Amino acid sequence: MSQSRRDFIRKTAITSAGLYLGVNAFSAKSYRNIIGANDRVRVGVVGFSDRHRGSHIPCFMNHYKELNFDLVAVSDIWKKRREDGAAMWKDKMQHDVIACRNNEEMYDKKLVDAVFISTPDFQHALHAIEAVKAGCDAYVEKPFAETMEDNRAALKAIKATDRIVQIGSQRRSGKNYTAANEFIKSGKFGDITMVELTWNVNQPGRWRRPALLAQLKEEDTDWERFLLNRPHDTFDPRKYLEFRLFWPYSSGLPGQWMSHQIDTVHWFSGMQHPRSVVANGGIYMWKDGRKNWDTITAVFDYGPVNDLTNGFQVTFASRMHNGDEHPAEIYYSNGGELNLNTNMVSSKGGLTKKFADEMKMQPNLLPELSLSEVVPVSTAANTGGDILTSNHIRNWMECIRSRKQPNAPVEAGYSHSIATIMTNAAVHTGLKVTFDEKTQEVMAGGKAFKY
């Protein structure tokens, strides 16, 4: 292991014994002295990724002038993406944008007040730690963390500061999802009894980067820095560019897609994590050298927390070889369903008079209700990126100004990561996986799950 990698791991690994606070961490008072209500907020990019290019950029462009933000620096360890990112942002902002070889260079120069973090999945938590230690607010893509060690470390580091951290769970900024949350929490829906989550595509090129593989040369990047705290491995362009196909760089389907949907379960129900998870699946179609499954079905038990509450079950099913990419989220109660594809509450499946009478019970049928009527969907101008992400990035930017907590605070990322890590543990061990509240560890076969 190189000395630079040892230094990085030593500085970012946070143990239960205590928290390392960097000398650049600012108090709320000193931060307000730097960024006033009318001062421009300087934003940097940590990882010029496809996600950043295709979504963060157009969404940021929707709001930056009104909120007085600027994009000033791009940090990426690959020379090509670093230069491409600086050039693209220069064209967008109409001024020079500084290209940094790594995050330390960007933070040491004190170039930025806030950052977008859209690096490979396993790096998100560690890069979030770096950002808040440097006194920066951060928009951190999901999954927040892929191991409990990283998850605990990042939560602790962020909570020890006053930084504004928005997790990239953009459903929390959607009007329909907000309406669903309010309807369920009002008690009108009844107890959640079941949730069905699905996300299916038919895209052999999903998460593949064949055109880029030949362009990536080891001498043009920093492979040791890429690995961070993962076990040492030889340079592999596929693991670098197609990381979503390879553990321990990504859990694949759970981290990428399930993390979005399971977050709504936690949000609507108030539950922080499953009680247990089992999973089955495999690589059934795309035998291209990948290690992460292309098909999965996971079943979650969200057990009752006390005698006054009921538990419920959640299923997540995803396949990459047949589907039209219309993720489905359907919540069930004894009175009907709440369908987030149609944005409708209905009595479908509810307890009808016929079957209620048989048991001398009262019928239980939900009203027919459109979520868009409960909370009208705004028609804000959106010149690029999806409306949910645009709303979510705006919320982050507004919270940087107000210093209020954003729609998806770090606790949301911590919770969805517990669920995704539990699912990944079930995938890799074939066991029923549980969560130890006391140690905050994902447990499989009586042992904490490690990569």
C-alpha cells in the first residue's frame, strides 16, 4: 500500500473511539462570515461522472443565477474527465474553471464552499467525510455507503459539523411523494401491510462503458487513490469505469436502484431499517464478466417496534434483461393501495362489505384520490435533468443559504444504506440477514458482514 493511500485511510477512517476534526472545519458563525445572504456560493465537482454531466449540470443551471451560485472547480483523478469537466463547465459558466488532480488540491486551495459528490458508489461516504472536514456543504449521490464501517464514519463526521449535506434521494423533493408521505402519516391510509418495489430494464449496455475502456490508461489516473479503503487490487479499467458491475466497488442493483425506493419506505413509515432481509437471484443473462447480479428478488421484514404498531413486508424485484424502466412502488393497507406510478390512492384490494359481513366486521375501503390533488404538482421551468432532481438540487442550494436541514439529510442516507448493505450481505452469504441495534452492524450467520 502506498504511503499516500495509507495517509488517506488513516485520516478518513473514523473509529468509535473518537472523531478526527480537520483544521479547516468551520463553525456556523465563521461560515456565515464567509457566505452572507448576498455572497456568491462557490461550488466544486468531486467526480466528473455521467450522473454529474447528465443530471447535476442541467439542474444546477436551472437555479444558479437566481440563488447566486457559481461553479468554479472540478476534481477528478482521471486526466480526461478532469479536463473534460473543466472545459464543459467553462462553457456553461463563461469563465475559467480550475481543474484539480484530486480533492486535497481543491480543498487545500480553499476554492469551494460546497461540492457535488458523484464518484463511484463505494467512495461516496469517504468523500463526504473529506468535504465536511474541509468546511464544505455537500450534495452526496446515493448509495450513501456500501459498508457499515463507512456508513457509521460518515454519519458521525457529518453530525459533528454544521454542514448542509443533501443525500441524492430526489424522491424526497417530489410533490407526489410528499403528498403520499402526508397521506400515510395522517392515518387515513391505515397501517402499511405490504410494499411492492420493482425496477426492470432491458439494456445490455447499462453500466457498461466499452467506448471508454481503451481510453483509460493507468498513468493518466491514480489507481491507489481510486481504491481508497478497499483491498489492494491490480489496475483494471473495467472496475474503474464499470464499477457498478463489481463488488466491493458497488453492490449493483441494491445500491443503485433499491436505495431510491427503500428510502421512501423509511420516509413514509418512520422505520429506520429492516429487521431482516433474504435475497435470491443471479447472473442469468449478461455473462460479460460482471460479478454483481443482473436479477434479484429481496424480501424485507419491517417488524413492529412495539405492541401498538404493526409490521409489514417489502419486496424488491429487479431484472436487467426485460423491462421498460418504469419503476413501480405500490403501498398496501387493509383498505386499498397507494400507487406511485399512477399517483392514485384507491380501494383496490380493500376489505369489501361481502367479506367484512362474513366476519361481522366493518368494510374498509379507501377513497379514490389523486395525489396531485392533495398537493398540486408544480410546473416550474425545467430546461434539463428530471424535475425531481432539479427540485432536490434547488432544495440543497436554498438550505445552504438558510442553514436549514434539507429534504434528504444524512440520516436518510444512513438508513437506506443499512437496507442496501443488508441486501448485499444476503446476496453474498445466502443467509437471512439481521441488524444489531447495539453495535450498528449488519449480521449474517452471527458475524458482522465484511467485504
